Amino acid sequence: MAEALSALAGIAVSDGGGRVTLGEAPVRALVQVQAWPITAQAVTDALATLPLGEIPPIGKASDRGSYLVAYVAPGRFMVTGPDADLPTRLTDLIPASAGAVTDLSHGRAILSLEGEAAADVLQKCVALDLADAAFPVGRVAATMIHHIDVLMIRRRRTRFDLWVLRSLAEALAEWLLDAGLEEGISFRPR
Amino acid sequence: MPGFRLPRGGSRVDRTRPLRFSFDGAGIPGFAGDTIASALIAAGHTTVARSFKYHRPRGVFSAGSEEPSALVTLGRRGSVEPNAKATIIEAANGLVVRSQNAWPSVEHDLNAVNGWFSPFIAAGFYYKTFMGPGRRGWRLYEPSIRRAAGLGKASFAPDPDRTERAHAFCDVLVVGGGPAGISAALAAGQSGARVILCDENPVVGGALDLEDAIGEENANDWLFRATSALNALDNVRQLTRVSVYGYYDDNVLGAVERVAPADDAKTRQRHWRIEAKHVVLATGALERPFVFPGNDTPGVMLAGAALAYARRHGAAVGRNLVVFTNNDEGWRRAAALARSGVAVRAVVDPRREAPSTLAAELAETGAESLPGHVVTAISGRTALSSIRVEAFDLETNKASGAARGLRCDGLAVAAGWNPLIHLASQAGGPPEYDEAIHAFVPGTAREKWIAAGSMRGVFDAAAVAADGERAGAEAARACGFKADAAGKAPSITGADNLLPLFEIPAKGKAFVDLQNDVTASDVRLAQREGFESVEHLKRYTTLGMAADQGKTSNLNGLAILAKERGLPVPEVGTTRFRPPYNPVSLGALVGRARGAHLQPLRRTPLHDWHVKAGAEMMNVGLWQRPRVYARPGETVEQAYVREAKAVRTSVGITDVSTLGKIDVQGPDAATFLDRVYTNTFSTLPVGKARYGLMLRDDGFLFDDGTTWRLTENRYLMTTTTANAGPVMEHLEVLLAIAWPDLKVSLASVTDQWAGVAVAGPKSRDLLQKALDGIDVGDEGLPFMGVRTGRCAGVEAIVARLSFSGERAYEVYSGSNHALIVWEKLLEAGKEFSVEPYGLEALGALRIEKGHVTGAEINGRATVHDLGLQKMFSTKKHFVGRPLALRPALTDAGRKQLVGLKSLDGKPILGGAHLVAGAEAKEPGRSEGHVTAMCFSPRLDIYIALALLERGHVRHGETLYAADPLRGTHGPVEVVDPCFIDKDGSRMHG
């Protein structure tokens, strides 16, 4: 398998204490599945036949094993998984009459902010309420950090994943590493 | 030298932590918890500043952010902060503090001569004097006038300090941490609501520490009890040193935190954006002063401030004070001052009778009661030395003339209360005048807030706390929490028997706005000259327009204006309040988005390679792209000419990853493309690409690009780099609103695919070596064909497209594999002397071919203008078609795309205008402009593309490219925009 170059290859490993760590969750496969308005249920049913875990309601993400499914917009699912042929499997599974499958494995990077101060650092950057009750585990939101569009998913109480365009991943990491200076932030590529 | 440090006391200072800072070079001792002002007072300084216009000596006037006089400059070089209020800046070891607006020193300021000219420089003088000669005269006077007046100076050096920005969310925001705010936060917090309590000061408590009792309880005991209860609530967050400056729509408020001074503090300020479901405004009330002659002399200050310095900082403002008041609270403060160790020799009060119990209390301290008297004059210039007191007749409102001198070194004034209604007014209706307290109180609420405590005119401490509790409970209930009803809202019962006397009628300069040097006579002058409305008064005299925004002066100025006009104050009205309540530094608004972080940098997958290869990178929107890969000693022009020649003679590769790419999929994708492009895409066979044009609704050209048909239902659309986002939006809007029935899915894949253009006569040979599984021969991959295969072991899509006019291909691979593919292409191209080429060469190549880019698709050009009318389908409808057919958009006189050849061997400047006049002095009218230029590697001359009126029929004419701003006026020949290979044989092979 040819070596894939991470978008964050230019960022140096650093240790800022232990309260929050920025890392990258390497993307093996990331796929967008878009259903048409009247075929959304058919697509949901088709996705449920794969071992992806429970198909979540809109605005939420659910994970099982190394798969994650996020329902991000009407009829639009984003799926990540460890198998490089996931885009092909999904294309085969969903007929053109029901929906469209687009491989975005190279087009997005996933940054991960983890630690007891992760919510504090992120709260400096996003204009969404990140309190446990307001943004519980599994919630998905499309928001913006320093002019950069991100899809934010709360994976755990102390972990937030940020999906970003590959071309802006390094800029986003630079911004987050600066924002976390007060708390003490480390960078560790996974 | 009146001020001194009391032997004991000071609730905010820690006497075990002494410190030292400098003021105008002199060392000033202090303790942790001192402000600059309290330390200066304790060290005996009287004059700490010079006034704005007249350069009069000024001292500390207040103990808070309403300070009009004691403005200082902090720090050095890039950290300089001018106009900082000495009354709120906390002292820190080694802090450099300097006075402002004085030379050579604040004690001896030469500019004080301005005061001699004061009759000529009253309010609005520059509207009446310094006129002429002619219109140029003002330009001579203005710089001198500006230099003679002013406050602090800002620095142009880069600011090394860190400012952060943060967001905060809550159910109930309580603004103000005095007894009302604390009670509100407790009531809301105990109901389970998420509460944020903000206060400007380093500790909560507000003005409670100036009281002795709250109801039956000792004030300190109450405070201790209440703050302990607050601290125990996890759901209450206390933000101190935070000033809420603005109240915006949807209950969003802005605040700035002065981060506590600490040796290792990285952050100096933090901006807070707070979203609250409900807000309790408990911002308190300010003491207001009298207006009387000499009231700006150092040593005259607000009575509450004098008491605050004693109680909070253990700093006595003088050894021999007189208190001048028109209400009972002034007497209480006099007694409190005396008990704190600051001797009071007399209380002067215009009311006929002194309040009996209070006067008796005061007599025990040895102070004299002087009811029925007013202060009419001050002696002392850099420090108060004595006052003149006269009997006052309430009937005639005049001083009797029977005067007494009183030696004193401090005059504490207490003339009433101004509720701090700023935030309420920003988020609500106009303020309302309350006769009971002779001040303005909040009007109606537009946003979700409740007012509590002295900011709405309730002054008794126990009533204030009860009012806060009621407001906090009400706010919590409004958020859906259960909070018990806490009794009726206390009513406004008056202000300690206040006598509404604002100005003392007496001869001499009496100041209303200390910071802008506006006097009572300025207010009367404005009214005499017809500036009768309060809005005009403000702007004509600049009353209330300084950094303190008239907190201690607005109402006094209004009262004087009202008296002049013979109207009650409410009829004269008040100006509206706008954010910010306190000055907000630009740094607080910018936060970390400065320098390298001004904008995010958008990098192609090959960015690091370009940088390592020595490319000069240039900004294209958020992207960076290589401009040229110059060799040592090469100019930019030499570099791009070399690169372009390499492409025309052999082969070059360039990074085109920034082009917008959109995945268009679905059973209706073909129909959709036919509707958005001027030409047809439903007829495009699978495995082919086509150049397409997109129009805006108004018929003008929007964008161009190629769209490739990958499968029956799947297309890859490319756009220009700059329009990737706008085109995506345009398409999404059409699908969402115009044609929701179409089954089309869109996904941005700009970042998914890295793109490399391989161009030149040897491009096919190079790709033959570099690619696997694709036949790149002319039959396997014809012009405009699209095939998939592999390169260096990874998936690649290859299209035969040409922007350069040479045989060329575009190789797309997954972005994470871009580097492997690029390096493989370089390796395979070694034998063909492959060169990487940058944006300049890319531009030169396309200019030679007359291919258009965003420089020609400039929002005012049509399909016909650019000579592309063959692509304007007559067989189908598409977006923009109806308005594109308007006669004005197809008129033959329009500016049309032409080529230009320089006739004098000089470059034709981009943006130059095309004129008929040979002389630069008489160019004639502009007939068009140059859109792009380069040195042509093929033709060895400077060429350009331009838009010229009736350009299509003017080939062969000689015109002049005129750029008067940059001083060029050169002859050019109008030619066909395609300079080379008109039949396209080099491209089509």
C-alpha cells in the first residue's frame, strides 16, 4: 500500500503538560452518502445491513468498533471505517436511484482534541455551548473555527473530533495549539 | 503632599506583599491589591495628569472606571497602553507608568499656557476661528491644534502581549457583583440554573464595603455569608475583573477581562462573548459631583472614592478633609471617613438643616456642621489648599456673599446618584427620568433583562439585596427553573433627602466634563448659539464624548442646559447609550487573529515541496501557490520565461490542486449540468471532458471550467480557484430552492484530488513512462479524453486538457498520495528535462493563447465579449440566458477581448487604459483596459490581453496603454487575442 502523507506532517511533536492533547485520527476511509429526499429511509435501511453500528438520528453520530456513522444534514450520512475499500462497498450497496456515494478519504482530515481541558480550549474557539448537557456525547455540529468550516463530533466527554478540509488541517492545528497554550496543550500524531 | 498610608486597614491590599512601580521615572511603593491611583495617593502625589485642552493640573477624582482625570500611559514599546485609568489598573512590581499630555513634567507643564487662551478656545472654537486664508488655511492650523491638545499616544510597535477570546454560555448572567448582584446570583444559583456573575473589580461586593450595615446585619458579616454561599455553588461561575461593555441582540453580551497581573501571565486581556438566556442587570449607581468654580483642582474628589481608598487600600486622601454634600449619605460618609482615620473638619451642605442624628455623630469626631452653605471657590493649583464657603439662600438660589475661608487639603463631594443604566439603554428603550431621585432610570427592556438594585433607583442596602434576590429568582423562573417568589419589588423611595442642586452659581471656571475640559459656560454658550437639543449640545461641546463617556458629567450638563432653557430635565431628554461602556482595545477584538494567524493558510498537498524547492510563494485568496522557481540570480521575469519556454519546447509540470472540484452525481446530473452551463453536457460521452461556461442570473459570465463525465451518472466539475466556494453555493441554492425535485448530489472534492498539469511536446512521452494501465497514445487518450489508471502504485485519473496551448494532460490523484505522484513525474521526466513551473509561467502560456481567466471573467464581461459565443447554446434553456440576450449585453459597441503587442519594447502594465491620444497629457477618453500582461517567451516581446470597445473589429489599430498613476503611456498594436498556434494543432496533436 502506498504511503499516505498526513496533512499534519509539518507539525512538530510537542509536550505541553497533560491537560489536553491534539492529535490526528488517521482516515482510512471517509465516505459521504447522500440520499434524495424520498429515498432517505431506503438508504438508512441499506446502511443498517453493514456492521457499522446503529444508524443515528439527525445531528448525532454513533460508533461501533472502528466504524462511525454521522447523520449531518437531511439525507446526508458520513461514514468512516478502517477498510480502504469501504467507498466501493458503499457504492455497490446503494443504487444510483436511491443515493450518491462520494469518497472523501483524501479530502478530509480528522483532528482530535482530548483531555480534561479539551472542552475549555474548544470553548474559546466555537460559538456553540459545549457544556455536557448542551453538547452531549454523540452530538454532531457543523461550525466554524477561525474562518475554517469544521464538523465537530463529541466522541467522549473529554474528546472532540474535528473534521476539516485537508488543505486547512494544518492551519486548524496551528490555531488550536495556540488556543491551548494557557491550558498546556501537547501535539501527538497518532 | 496630603495623601498618606494609614497605619492599618485596606481590605484589598496585602501588606505582606510590598511592590514597587515607577511613575514618570520615580519609584512608587505599594502593596499587592493597590491600584496605581491608591498607591500614588498613599505616596502623597496630588497632580497625576494634565487636562486635555487647557493642561490644567488634575488629580485622582474617583475610585473606578468612571474616572475622568487620572489617565496614565502604561508600559513601553509595543506594550504601551495609553489612557489607562489609574483608578482601575492594579499595581504590579516593575510596572512602568507615565503621565500624559504634559511636558516636561506633570508638575510643570509648559503647555499650561493654553489656559491663558481659554477665552478664545471655548467649545466649538474651531468652527469660528482659524478660518482661512482660503480652504488651505485649516490644513496649516489643524496639526498644531491637534498636537497642543490630546491625551495619551499609542505605539506603532508590534504588541508582544497576548489577548485571548472566549465564549461563555449560561442560563442567567448577572452583571454587577454588589449586594444586588450577589443576591441575584444566589437566588438563581440555588434554583439550579447555570449562572455567571460578572464584576469589574478584582473582588465581588460592589459598594457594600462603603456601608456599615445592611438592614440589621453588619455589612462585612453579610458579605462573608453571601460570598461563602456563592462559592459553594458549582453552577455559579464568578468572573471578576470583567467589564461587560455591550449588550447586543438575542441576549449576547460582550465583555473584556483584565487578566490578573502575575509575573508569568501570558495573557493580558481576554474578550468574552456571553450568551445568556436571561440577564440580571445589577450595575449599581455612580456618585455625581457638583459643578462649581475650581472643581477640577487636584484634591477635589468624590466622597465615596475617598472612603473607598481608606477602606479598600488603607490610603488616606488627605489629613484635613471637607465634605460637600446635598444628601444624607454624604454625612454618613463623612462620619465613616473620620472613623477610618481620615480627619474631616467640616461638612458643607446647601440644605437648610443638617440631618440631626448624623450631625450629632459627626460632631463626636470633631467636625463642624455647615448647613445652608455652599463651596464657591477653590485655592491651590497643583493641590487644594483652601476653599471658600458662603451661606446659600434656597429661595433665590444664590450664595449670599458672606464668605468664610476653610483651610483643607481635600474636598470630598457627594451631590447625588446616577444609576448606571448603560446596558439597559443599549438593550432597551430610552431612559426615564425619576423625580424622586432626580436621575435617569432604565426604560423598557427590548432584550431579556431585569434591572435590580441601585441601577434602577433603589438605594437602601437591605432593599437592594432584596431587589437582587427577587430579580435572580425571576430570571431563573424565566429559564424554566423553580425559584420561590421573594416578595414584592422594593419601590424607589428617594435618594437620602437629596436636594436637586447641580451647579453652584459663582464666578470662575466650573467644569462639567473634566476629561474633555468642557465648562458650565461652554454649555450655556452652546445654548445661546442655538445648539439647544441635547444631541447638539453633546457634539458641539464634546461633553460626554471622552473615554469616560460622561459618566460623572452627562446629567450635570443636562441640568445646566435645562435651566438655561427653562425646562424640566426630562423634557430636555438624554442622549442614547451605545456600546462600549468602557473603551475596548482593538487587541481585545482581534484576539489571536493577527500576524501569521490573521487568516488561515490553505495549503496544497505539495506545499512543503514547493517551499523546499525554493519557490517564491504567493497568496491567492487563502491559498498559497508557487509564483516562480527562480534559480540564483534570476529575476521573476527571467524565471517564468525560462519555465514557460521549457513547456513550449519540452515539458513542464505544475500544481493545479487549488482548482475547485465538485462531485456531481445522480440520475438527474446531466439535466442539471445542462441547466447551469451555457453549453450541453448531457451529450458528453462517458470518458470525455468538456469546457463549460456558467452565467449569473443577470446574464454576465460567472465562471468557467471543464467538467468530466466519469460514469453515466457521475461528473467531476472543475471551477476556477477563486470561485470554488461561490459556484458550490450557486449550485446548492439551485438544487435546494429552484429544482428540489432533481436527484443530484453535490460534494466538494477540491481537497480530495491533487492535480498536476503535465504540458509540452514531450508530455505524452513522460506520462507513458510514469503511468500504468493507461494508453496515453492519441487513440487511447484523445484530446479531451478521460481515463483512469495508476501512477507510482496509486489510483490516478488522467484527462487530456490544455490551458497552455501545448499538448497537455492533467493527472489527478488522492491528495495523500500527491507527493509520490509528483516525484514520480519528475523522475520520469528527467530525460526530457522536465521543469516545474509556477503561476507566472502558467499565466504567460495562457496569455499567449488568449485563454481567459478571472481577470477577463470580471463580472462585467459576457460570453460574446470574450469571443466565446459559439458556446452559447441556442437549443436549450440555461441559467442566465434570458437576461444575457438583452440588447445591451450583445451590443457591438461593448468592450471585447483583444490581444495587444507592445510597440516600444516596454511592458504593458496591467490595468492600464487604452486611449487614442499619443500624448500622456492629452490621452482622450478610456476605450478599454489591460486585463493581463507578460513577456511572451514565444514572440520575444511584451504582450497583453485587454477588453476594448468594439475590439473584435479593430485588429491592426495602434492605441496607447496609459497609466498616469505609474507614469507610462506606451504605443500598442491591437491584435487577435490568440497570439500563437491559432489552429490549435499543438494542443490537438
